[in-house]
Amino acid sequence: MSSENFRVLRLDDVENIPGPGSLMWKPIRFELGVRAFGCNAYSADEAGRDLIEPHTEETEDPSLAHEELYFVARGAATFKVDDETIEAEAGTYVFVPNPASKREAIAKEAGSVVLAFGGPSTYMPSAWEWSWRAGHLMRKDPAAAREVINEGRSEHPQSAAILYSLACLEATEGKHDEALAALGEAVELDPSVADWAREDEDLRSLRELPEFKALVGA
């Protein structure tokens, strides 16, 4: 199934293509036309067969060297990364960030499938990752939440979401001036933030302040 806006592909509808050794490759990236990163699948019809062939991702051009993420979608696999062995059941991720690391995987069960994703380390995570992590930590570990927010601001200095998280943290710690300053920056960057602020329990302590009402239009 496909259109101009999306493509849908069932794993079981993709033909197996023999690879090195006993490897069976499903060319997912090719079938979908993905260009942002590599993505393929590997299957084994018997235990003991290759799921990931022994290899590294080193290249002569370091900018093309890949990080790789593997996901055991079905069955189970034994991975080996350098000198370490990992027993991975279905639902397990194995991430190999170092292109120079040698990696391989062998099926432990018939019908095992491993998905592989790879690409050079150029991706910038979205700001929401930091704001969500900070929100999770805000009440139970404010110091850790602040570390996450500071890290996020170093990566996304103009993120309204991260500045809003900072405002919430400052407010929960009773630092009203700091909270208002951060909230003001966030609203300036994204006026829709004011809608979040009006009902946010983390900002309850600011609600009666004239400065807060002016910022959010309350």
C-alpha cells in the first residue's frame, strides 16, 4: 500500500535474498525507498543460521561510517560485539555505536528475524526528548531534571518547549522570578505556549501574579 504521502510494507511480503554465508536479507530500505538511514531485515529458517554476518562499519571515509541499531522482532538471537556476547530475545534492542566494533548474530530459533537500522551519526534529536525526560523527573529528582534541561538548552537554545520545562521546574522550586523569565522567553518563541501555561499544575504558584497573567493572557 502506498500513496504520495506514505508507504506500507508487510515484512512477510518482502522476498528473502541470499547474502554472505547463510544470511537471508530482506531489502526493506530499497522496497520503501528510504534515504534518511539504512533499514533492512534478516531472517533465519533454522536455528544456528546467520542473522547478522560478521562485519564492522568502518570505511575509508569516516563521514560514511555507520552507527547500527538491531531489534529482534521474532524468535531469539545470540549477538557478539567485539568480545562480548549478548543473548537477545524478541523485543530486545542491541545498539552498536562504534563503527569499528565487530558485530554478528546467530539465530537461536527457527523463524527468528532481526531488523537493522544504520546511518552516520548526524541526526539531531528533537527538543521534545529533553522536555519529556525533564517532566518525568521534575517532582522526584529536580536536580536531575535541571541537568536534562541544561543539556537540552545546549542542543536547542531556541526551543520554547525546553524553556517552558525550565519555567515549570523553577516554579515548583518556588523561584518565581526565574520561572517568569523562562516562561516569557518561551512565549516569545512560541505564543501557543501560553495555552499550556494557563492550566499547568506545575505553574500553580504563579497564577495570581500579575506578570503571569500578562504573559498568558489570563
